[in-house]
Amino acid sequence: MNDIEFQLRGEYIELDKLLKATGLAQSGGQARLMITEGQVTVDGQPESRKTAKMRAGQRISVQGQHIRIVA
């Protein structure tokens, strides 16, 4: 699969909102469940904080799909 490039509009986006905005989760509830179940990594490390602040330059992986955040 191709990487998803996400254009950041502010300083950061919360992780659960990012998953929903990119279409990897169909709802905020599904996004939070994916994070809770350990399906999400940020820069190669498991991330369990649902509202972790994602900033430009970070790389998020979930279910074989990758998101790259750009400013």
C-alpha cells in the first residue's frame, strides 16, 4: 500500500482524529479502539494515548498502512 501524506493545518492533530481524517477509521470510536488494542505505532513505537499530539515529521503505522505528517 502507498503511504498517506497528511497535510497538517495547525501545530498538531490528535491521533484519534488523524485516523478518522485519513479514513483509516470510520469513526472516532473505532479510532480509539484501534489505539487501545495496540494496532497503532508512532515512529515505530506502540502508542496507547488516544489524544497524543501528532506533529509534522512523524510517521504513524496502522494495519499495514503508513501516514506521514507534513507541515
